[in-house]
Amino acid sequence: MIMGAYVGAKVAIKKGSKMIKPIFLVMALFMVVKLVYQTLV
């Protein structure tokens, strides 16, 4: 986990919001779909 946080921070600093925003949106969408699926099943 520490290594992932380190790499994520480096990518965020180098690439900026152009890379972070799409990743954040995909992860948020995934979490919503997972929550809806768990609620319905």
C-alpha cells in the first residue's frame, strides 16, 4: 500500500489533473455500480 501511494503521488505530480480526473471518475463510477449491485442482490 505504501508503494502504491508513493507511485500514485509521483504520477499525480507529473501528470497533473489530466490523468487524475479520469481515474477518479472511473473509480467513483465503479463504486456506485458495486453499491447498486450489492443492494439489489
